[in-house]
Amino acid sequence: MVFNELEFAPWVEDRRDFTPVAMRGRLHLDLHEYHNPDVRRKNLGGRITGPHYRWTRRHIGSPRFTSRSVVNTPIGRLYADEYGIEVPTEVRNAPPFVPGLEPSVVDPADIRLLFHGLPSWSRGFKEILAALRELPPRFSMTFMLTENPAVHAMLKDELATHPARERIRIVPPAPMREIAQTINEFDVEIVFYKPTGVNLRYAMPNKFFEAAQGRLALVVGETETMAPIVREYGHGAVAPDFTWQSLRDTLGLLDADEVRAMKRRSAVVAAEINAASEGRAFLASMGRSTPEDSI
């Protein structure tokens, strides 16, 4: 039985459902990201629900769970250190493999940068906009954002006086099952999250793997999670510091030939890290080796 997310963890202690007979089976807790030991949200709602949240969180280390998984190993180590448990298995948020998709043509006069997903200033918008002020005109930028009226308004206000505003646009999001095909026209995905919290420090977001499925190159910050993968596969570049100047310099060094090569190598990442590969890791974490065995 899989407990999907922290909220279900206390259920494992209910002896009415989890009888001695039931406990002969495998009980797996999928934690996904890191759950802050204090509160989830630092607002009134977070303070009101804080005691319940902390009670729920204490069940992460319950010995009744036979296995656990988490979005990446660094976050898994945090749980292992806190609860004295085995490091949960890494199961990354990778989408299904998209076969037959080729990298799009790179125009040396218009290298198309992209950020797609949740609109949030904590996800590098300030640094991206500052870098664009000094990047050569061969770079254009697209924000493909989900709905958030407040952030959209702030971004539009910034663009109104931005010196590169003619090369920056905001477009609607793509349907989840069409993300790879929709973003394929772009060249370089920017995933540049300043490590202001645990989950940002160890971020390995969906868009990181969606970009590979779209056959895009990547520019990321110096992290324990994304940077090693980018270096291993060579499908992008790593900015050494989380400053707009570092992002500007890293992007500014890219030319069309380098971006073409990175986009070709992203196809290797797409084939090797996807829902199928992570599904196998998920089954293995529970002692299962094949989909048939998991039934």
C-alpha cells in the first residue's frame, strides 16, 4: 500500500485498518519534497494548523512503514538524519518519454530562452530580468506561466520599462500532456532558483525534466541536485553563483553551435530519465522489480 504524501502518514498507526494481518504487507510512504519541521506556511492559517501539521509530520519515522521514497537523495538524507531511518529512495518527478521529437533549429540571431511553469519571484524572475538588461540582442525570453494575477501584474510592470521589453513576452501555459511538444520551439530553459529555503536549495522541479523531453538546453544554478546531472550529460550550462551577473555571464557565453549540441544531448537525458525509469525506481523501493509483481 502506498501512502501518497505526508497527510496520510498517521493512518499507518490505526490498528483498526492496519491489523497484524495487514502489517504482513508492504507499507510505503512517498514523501515527495521536504516538509519543514516548523510550519508549511508562515501565515495565520499555518499557525492555526501548525500543531496538527507537526503531529502529522512525526509519523514520517514510524517503524510501521517498510519503505519510503522522496524526490531526490539530498532531501532523503535530511529525513534519514532526523528520524534515524534508511535514506528514502530517490524517485524524480520526470514525465513520460516523448519519442520522435527532434531538437528545433537554433537561429544564431534569436536564441530563445524560456521559463515555464509556476509564476513566482522566488524562482529567479528578478535575476532573469536583470540579466536580460545586459545580454546581447541575440537572446529573447518567454515566460510561459500558469495563472497568478498578482505575479503577472508585477511582471508586466517590470517589462513596461525594461530595455529589452521588445524581446520578452508572457504566454499562456501548455496542457500538461503537451508541454514537451509546445516548448520544443525554444532553445534554452532557465531553472535558476536562489537557495532561500530547503526545497529551493534541493530543487529538482518537473520543468527540469520537461525541458529535456522538449529537447531544450538548460541553464541552472550551482546546486547539489540539477548541476551534477547537467554536467554528466552536457546538455546545459551551470552558473557558478546565484546572482544575475553570473546568470548573465553564463548565458552570454552561449552561441548557436553550443546550444545545438546541448539540445542534441538533451535527447539522451529524455530517453534515460523519464516516467518509466523513475517508475522502476519507485517499484524497486518497495522490493518490486516489475509492474506485474506490483499488482
